[in-house]
Amino acid sequence: MITMEHVSKWYGDFQVLTDCSTQVAKGDVVVVCGPSGSGKSTLIKTVNGLEPFQKGRITVDGIAVGEPATNMSKLRSRIGMVFQNFELFPHLSIRENLTLAQIKVLGRSKDEAIERGLKYLDRVGLIAQKDKFPGQLSGGQQQRVAIARALSMDPIAMLFDEPTSALDPEMINEVLDVMVGLAQDGMTMMVVTHEMGFAKKVANRVIFMDKGSIVEDCTKDEFFGTTRSDRARDFLAKIIH
């Protein structure tokens, strides 16, 4: 589904990704972890072209990312993206947040978009909130709405960029529970997170990054077992109590 081959990226003279290669098969759940500033968020944002890259090649479902002939808007519409800070439109109701992109990007009728959006709002347990505005919801509820919005676009894969890091501790599980359900349903997912409990529960693979490089790319059993680098071992020692 997603292939990255020798991807490198610079911000000016600063290299933020160095020779990164990995593959994500259909139905895989890949957790991307590592210390702050290691390039995790940048890595997944190159997958849908939100971050350009200077060297290497990325393909999503056989389509080359970032090449002049590629319709990036169309490609992005097929890859769900859930951000750290929800990115809901504050002046639109929850229902309108769920339907806007479906109508504008996919060309769906208003009725079809509403039906689709409310289906996924119900799935994340928030159908009763459909007429409220984002500011009237908790952070955990807003993030669940953001997931429902992404799902309503019928994505072939989902990217999550630290989806729980802006949440109060008591709200984290309500978001993770939705993500676990998606994983169990076979959604292809790349998830940047420090939630190692989530990784242990549903990940097929773990990518560990440090200083812009992929240091480990292995099964979760290997990652949480003994065959890992000193850098990964130090990272886990700090975040697992």
C-alpha cells in the first residue's frame, strides 16, 4: 500500500530525514515512535505530500507522491489524516465539519455526505453531538470527530500524527479505543505515538526513529523483546514505567 525508498529531506541546510525506507502492506498497523525531533511527524507527512522531500521515492497504492504528473489533491483525498490538534473548523457545526470535504472534494450530494458523516459519527459514539460546535466538545470528543471526518472520505489508509498528545490523560483512552477498533477492522494505519500500550495491542510493526533515521523497523514482539538497539532500549526505559 505504501512504499518509501531512500527518502531524504532537508529544511535548508538541516537534514530532517536521512535515507528512510519502509513498506506498509494493506491492513498493516505501523507505529512510528522515537524521541522528540527524530523526524516521526515529518516522515508520515511525506506520505501524503504535506511535507515535500528532496531525495528518494514514495508510492501510495502504486501512485508516485510528489511527481509533477500526480494529482496530489486527489491522492490526499484517499489518505485520511488525523492531526495532533484536531484541525476542525470552529465556525462549522460537527455535521458541517463532517460533510464539507465530501461535498467539495468528492462531489457527493449534501444528503449523501450527511448520511455518510453521521454513520461514522455514530461509530465513534458521538451522534448526539451532531448539531454542536467544536468548542462545545472536549478534546477527546473533538479528536473522535476528526477521525469520523477522515473516515467519511473512504480512505485507503489512515495517518495519525500524535493523535492523543494534546489530550488530558482521562481522554486518551476514548480516542485509542476508536483507533483499536479501526485496526481490528483492517484499516491500513501509520501512527506516530508514544502510547506503547496501543503499539503492543494492535501494531503489526514498530518503526523507531532517531535523528531523522529509521533505526528499527521490526515486529512489535521484536521491538519490545530483546533484539533492539541501545537507542531504542533507552527510549523504552524512559517511557515505560
